[in-house]
Amino acid sequence: MKYMSLSTSDWENQRAFLAVLRSGSLSAAARELGVAQPTVRRRLEALERSLGAALFTRSPAGLTPTETARSLGPHAEAMAAAAAAFGRASVAEAAEVGGAVRVTASEVVGAEVLPQKLSSLRERHPALRFEIQLSNLTQDLLRQEADIAVRMVRPTQAALVMKHVGAVKLGFFATQAFLETHGAPQSLADLPQFAVIGPDRSPGDLRLLAQVFGPSAAKQLAYRTDSHLAQLAAIRAGVGIGVCQVPLARRHPKLVRLLEHEFDHRLDTWVVMHEDLARVPRIRATFDHLVRSLGEYCSERPSVLEASKRP
């Protein structure tokens, strides 16, 4: 493939290419971009002429990317992420706490913890807008895939501002109704006699399970899923006994903690942002708020009533 220089006006052609690559068809790409299908076709053909190479071939399943298209895909994704970050950075005035902030966090934290924490921040700064990415994968802040990350693994990259906010306690929980029907385990050794909720194929979660129960523990699980949100839903539904974040479980009075003195696992938690964003008002305000509020979340203490419920 020959090399050439692409002008800034070619970004629209590259956006069309990326939309087709993601969707597999001109019509779906047109809907994503909000333009007519012939416009997408013209932009794609213009890019192919500039490159001197075909990017897609037609097949019964739609448009199939060529080897050239597959090799260019990651670069187009990186450009799209940078463009989105540029757009977020240009929305608010420099001194205004407003505009879009993209936050990435794990499924459970993003769905169960962040909404409550960020709601109070937006009450103070109504011009803030949040884009929440739920993923148990580590997003690359250096490539600006997100502005702020809440991580349960210590970041190792340079050029990051990070704050350790504490450790989230994990515990075994079940509903009071489940325990009344099936009884409660008196030790970890008793757990295989009960319906236990746990991971399916997640290597990290399976390693933790093996540390607690031994290498064959996964085969004895009554309910398996790698989604921590799905595990939490199963615990709440009374399917069995499972692991849940202790501060989160305290919000649900029907959940009872089990084997507290035998199982004490903690998830160290960091709030992280790129150092270049530290002086952007909306990013700094969100970062500081998350450091404070998630620190409170990690250090929550049980009430007297909660302590009395323990079997």
C-alpha cells in the first residue's frame, strides 16, 4: 500500500470508514453518522482512492473488511477516541464546572455505586454531563479512552494522577429467606453443601474461588456467571450464597452476611486521571468528588441493627 498525506478534511471519510467497519453495512453506517447512504458510499470511495487500496468486499453477510481495513481499524478507533475527547474538552468554558466527563468503572461500581455518588455532584454543578462506561477491562487513560477511571487494580502507567481511596470489603451474603429455608453454613468447609453463586470462566475470579475452596470448586457451583451484576441479582433473588461488596449489601436489608471471620477479601480502589486533565475544572471537580465519596463508601460501618442480623 502506498503512503500519502491525509488532510484534516479527510476525517469525514475516515469516520465513514470506521462506521462501516463497525456496522458491516452502508445503511447502518449512514444511520450512525446521520447522513444519507450515498454520502457514506462517496466518502468511502474517496478514502479508497486516496489509499490506493480496497477497504471492503461485498459478501452475502454485508461488507467484509479487507486486510488493509483491518490493519487501519485500530488507528481509526484511536482517532475517534481522540476526537471525542477533544469535543468533550471544548464544550465548557475554562472556568466553568460543566461539560461532559467520561468515567469508566467496573460493572458493579458503575451500575450500583456511581449513580448515587455522581447525583449529588450534579446537584451542585447542573452543567455537568456524565458518560459512564461499564467494563471490567482496564481502559487506557493515556489514549483518552476515558477521562477518569475507578480501578480495582493499581495503575502502573506513567503520566497518571491517582488516589488510593481505600479497600472495598467483600463478603458472603444470602437472603434471610434463603437461610430460613436452607440453613446457614458454619464454616467455609460447609459451603459446598449449599447453593453457591460464582464465576463461570473469568480467570481472576476462578483463581480467587480456588484459593478459598480448592481447585475443583467451580464444578460445585449451583449458579455460574462472569457478570458481577448478574451474580448480585442472583443473590438478591435468593438463588443461593454469593460474594458481594459489603457496603453495597448493606443497602439491601434482606441480605445477611455469612462467615465474616473466615472470609476477608478486599479490593483496593483507586481513582485515576491523566495528568494533563488535572487542571480542567469539570475533570478536577469530578475526580475530587469521587475520591471523597468513594473513600466514604469504602469505610462504611455497619449499623447496630445490621450487626444484630448476623447468624
